[in-house]
Amino acid sequence: MEERFAKLVHEDLHGLDVTLETAQGYPSQQVVQQSNNLAAYLVFVGKREGLGSVARSVTREASCSVLTVPFIDSDDLEQTP
């Protein structure tokens, strides 16, 4: 995960103040708590299909903006024409 994040920051988010945080616990609670602790302006939440329970909870409870981003598996990329 750290490798993919580093690549994303280097290629697409260059020049932005970006932090990767990992935590244990209930995902939505941890995301909201960490975003509040960091005084984040924006949280990216990955989602696979629809708006899952974690993304839904974070968008409701976070004090900052939340952007949900579809998770694209590397296998899916290989199948794209």
C-alpha cells in the first residue's frame, strides 16, 4: 500500500501536502478521528462498488470535505481496451 501511495503522490499529487495514515480499529471512526486530529482539508476514501458503509459514514461524520474515489484493481486496468 505504501508503494502505491508513494507512486500516486509522486505522479499525480506532486506539490501537495499529503499524508498517509494507518490505524487499527473501526475504519470509519479511525478515518474521522485522524482527519480531525490532522485538521485535514480533504479526505480521500476509496470505494469498490456503490457507496459502502465506511465511505457513507465518513462523508456524514467528517468535519472536512470527503472525496470518494473508485478503487481500480490492477487486474481491471489490464482488461481495459
